[in-house]
Amino acid sequence: MNADWIEQVRAGNPRAVARAISAIERGGEEARHIIAAIFRFTGRAHIIGVTGAPGTGKSTLVNEIAKQYRRRGQRVGIVAVDPTSPFSGGALLGDRLRMQDLAGDAGVFIRSMATRGSLGGLAAATADAVKVLDAAGFEIVLIETVGAGQNEVDIARNAHTTLVVEAPGMGDDIQAIKAGIMEIADVLIVNKADHEEVGATVAALEMNLNLKPKTENEWRPPVLKTIATTGQGVAEVVEWIGKHRAYLQAHHLIHARERARARAELERIVQHELMARLLRGVNGTKFDALVEQIVARETDVYAAAEQLMG
Amino acid sequence: MNADWIEQVRAGNPRAVARAISAIERGGEEARHIIAAIFRFTGRAHIIGVTGAPGTGKSTLVNEIAKQYRRRGQRVGIVAVDPTSPFSGGALLGDRLRMQDLAGDAGVFIRSMATRGSLGGLAAATADAVKVLDAAGFEIVLIETVGAGQNEVDIARNAHTTLVVEAPGMGDDIQAIKAGIMEIADVLIVNKADHEEVGATVAALEMNLNLKPKTENEWRPPVLKTIATTGQGVAEVVEWIGKHRAYLQAHHLIHARERARARAELERIVQHELMARLLRGVNGTKFDALVEQIVARETDVYAAAEQLMG
């Protein structure tokens, strides 16, 4: 990248931002160099995680939320995390439709992140892409994740405010309750609220919230209804995001969230790097030999791990 | 545990098996001692992973598959992995219904595993619970996971044969394609095949399979239709599991799968243990101070990681 790339990123130049994120996806020295150069310009964006099962209409909802912020004059970055394998071929129809919908608005930057190698790598690349958008002056950054697995939750949690999206009538269980992601929700949204079973889904979520022991001054997630396809209820979502942000500030919790995020990120990087060092130090043949011993039931995996670490 | 526990586990005594798995869930020295004692009796079971989104009816399907194996005279262990948080309170209604359905059959052992702490810990406990069931002489072990996140996929992958369950009409995208889990499927199942949109879901899955570049002798996952609530199509699922097993044996791939599994497990344990050792060695204050420096944007997380590892 040329000499003034960092000024171009900070000015929000879309090509410079896109190239920085691509470099981050490739990883390695260049990625670390970018983060080292921009981290001091981060910390201004309000980061919003959006998670929910496929079919809840959460991509449409994210688009509508972005439009609401645009009407309020704020610049919006969107990171759509899609753990689609190389096999199924990258960006899906939904992403292309989305591009059309918001295309031509320089105040919106959209980026899909796909799995390259491990999901751990995806989490790291997502966190770093958010830093680029933050440094590029996007006041709002939305991170959208497809699933409700722990990794997706970790990605969404990389946020100040987390929205959990449900849709009624998707089966006999509610994704958020079943997958245990209720407790990371700051705002619960039942999308597709024109569906007849919406009342039952809202009631089930409310009931679960009521089961939770309360502490004083604790944030109580609202359960909101939206119809993303018509935009109905989306302004209220944005209002509640604002209320949550104000709550975090009033209770000095922004710093606590940042600290938890920094801690998790530091642990992840150290863990990965320690393993890489061990594997560089250990004779590859020794590792393979231990694997064969486990397969042959000559040693158990914990004993093999002890041997490997000396 | 008393002196002859290992004989009791090997004899398939349900109380001994349950207690061994409970000890494994608690972790620590006792868990390692159990694994060290039983690993040499493992390697006999055919391990079947079953994954799919909530609402696909996969618990019912797992029950029906278990019944099919019982009719064939085989003993069946089921590990239902439920990443339900402590918050939502452990075993759900579905598990209790399931217990009633298969209760009283000594040839079936069912165990729900819930998240205690990290999902990484859950993956380890699940792998070890499967070893206990294997050592206890269950010829078939089914591992059922709720989600389609990478961690759930890793858990299901701890298997010789992996079933991916879909249901028609759950939204505008197909979970398996969207989440990139097609390539781990050995058998694709569209459950709730009495639903009108079943044809479209089958066609979408078949189309994706056809997109995949073929190599000679490669396994081609069948796309099967079932109605788990009536048992329809389940015998065919069990036949295809048998075909897949025969394929693995004919192409000497059982050993390759075992090796990949042992390698992944060894890496996971070493990574966890290295981190624990680092944290024991590092002054807690130093770690905290680095976190604060990251939050204050005085250092970036990669530079902090370098400092921590010296």
C-alpha cells in the first residue's frame, strides 16, 4: 500500500478501506502493520452486533437499521460475517441484493467476511476489520453473523450493543433460548412480526427474561417486534440502541466492555501464537508419531500432550 | 469411584457409565485418570455425528435411528450436546420427552451435555464421553448437536459418519449451504418431508453437491427424505450409514479419520494447556496492565501479545 494509505483510510476513502480489510483477511505481517498503524484512531464507533439463525430476516433488518442511521446523518459500516466455505462459493444472492439496496451511498461501507481456514481466523479478521472501519470514521459499525454457535456469538459480542434476532414459527424451539444466547442480548427482536405466531415467540422470550435473577441497575433487554421488509419497528430498534448506549455510559460500562473485549482478543492471539511456536519447535515427526500412538491406543491424548510439552 | 469401576463401565453398567461421564464433565485429574484407564478399550464403536439447525426435528430423528439399531440388536449410546447456558436452566422439555420414549431399554444410554464454561470445554467433554460409551461396548454412538456453528461442527465431526439434517421451508436460505457445513456431510437428510417445499430443498442440496468438483472414488453424499415423527425413511438412513461405513473400510479411510480426530484433539489440549501455563507463569498484574494499555490505545493487541510471550 502506498505511503499515504493511512490518511486515505482515516478520510473514509472506500478503496483504501477495502484494501486495508483485504490485507487483514490475508493476514501475516502486513495485517499486523495495518493494525499497529490504526489502533490509536479507534475507539470512536458504536459497535453493534446482530446475531440470529438463518431465515430470521436479519440481513434485511441490518439494512433497514443502516438506513435509519443514514437519515440521522451518521456514517455506517457493515461487516457481514458469513462462514460460507470455499466449497459453496462465497457471497450469496442475499449479499448481492443488499449491495443494490444501499449502493451509491458513500456514507455506507459494506463488507462480507468469509471463512478462510479456521473460524478462529475469521473472528480475528472480523475484529480487525471493525478496527479499520472505526479508524475510518464510521460512527456506527454493524457486525452481522449468520449462526448462533459460540464462534458467531463471540464475533457478535465484539460489540457495545448486541441484538438477537428471532422469527416466529421456525420450529418448536426458539433459537436464542435453545442456543443459550439470551444472556448476551441487549435488545431482543422478533422479526417477521406479521406472522401469526409472533405473540407466542414474544411471550416465550419475555418469560425467559423474567426467570433471570435481577440485580439493581441491571439492563433489562426489551423485546421488540419488527417487519424488516417494510421497515416497521426499525426506528424503535435504533432508539433502543441509543438507550442502551446511554445506559452503558451512565454506568461507566463502556470501559468494562472494552476491557473484556481486549482481554478475550489478547488471549486468543497469545493462544494461537504459543501453538505456532510449539509446532515450530517440535519436530513434526514427533507430533505425527504421537498422533499414530493415540490412534493405535498406545497412549491417551492427555498423556501425549504432556509429552509434547516436555 | 470404587476399585472395580472400570469393569463396571466395560460391562455397560448404566450407573457406572453415568458416573464416569459426570466425572469427565467436572474435568481435572479424575477425568484424566478415567481417560487414561479406558482409552485402550476404545476404537470399536461406529460414531455418528448428527448436526442441524433448531427446528429441523433432529432429536426425533436421532431417537428413530436409535430404535432402528435396537431392532438390529445393537446397543446405542446417545450424547446430546446442548449449548444451553446455565441461564436457561439445562435440560429442556425435548430431552425429557426423549427419555420417556426410549426409557427402560438397557441397550440405550442417553446423556445430555451442557455448556459448563467454554464451548471448547464442551467439545473436550463430549469427545471424552464418547470414549466412555465406546469402552462400555456401545456399538453405535450418536452425537447430536444443536447448532451449525464451527464448534458444533467440530463436535459432530468427532465421528466416522456425519449426518446433516435440514427441514424445508425454514426461511429463504438453507442452513447447511449458508453455514458451509455441506462438505462435512456424509449423508444429507431433509426431515419433515411431508412439508410442501421439500422438493425445493432437496433440489438446492443436490445442486450444491453437483457443483463440487469430483475426484475418483470419492463418497457422494445421498440426499434422503425422512418424516421422523412417523419413522418414514429412517431405515434408509441407517442403510446409508452402513454403506458409508463400508466405503470407509474399503478405502482404508477409518484410520485416516481417526488420525485427523486424534490430531485435532491433541492440538486442542496442547493449546489449552500452554495458555494455562503461560497464565500461571505470567504475573496477573502484567496481563491486566496490558489489557488496560490496549483499552487506552497505548498499544495494539498484537504488540501486547508479543510482550506477554517475551
